[in-house]
Amino acid sequence: MKKMFAILLLIFLCASFRPTAYAQCAMCTANAEMGVKNGNTQTKGLNSGVIYLLAIPFLLVSTVGVVWYRNYRAK
């Protein structure tokens, strides 16, 4: 029980003292804004890349959750 409490406390402390992160660099922001205004296709590629990078972790986590649920349900 003490070990679990220590792990949870460590996770909480690590999450509360994290550095500030910005969404994207200034060049990516300028490129995305100008691409929308000028009808450029680079913005479409940038958005597709972001969605691709976002989808993979969600698919992995949901797959692990489904497998875990099926194994738990079988018992």
C-alpha cells in the first residue's frame, strides 16, 4: 500500500512541476496561417500530419483497453 501511495505521489509531483510547452513553433504557425489565406496545399498536409500523429496513440491505448477488457471478462 505504501509503495502504491509513493508511486501516485511521484506521478502527481511530476505532473505538477512540468515546464510550459508551446503548441508549435513560430514558423509552423506562420505557415499554417498564410496557407489558409492563400489557399496553399501545405496547410492541408500539415493538418493531416497532426491528425496522423494524434490518432496512433489513441488507437494503441484503445486496443490495449479492449484486450484487457476481454481478458477480464473471460475470467
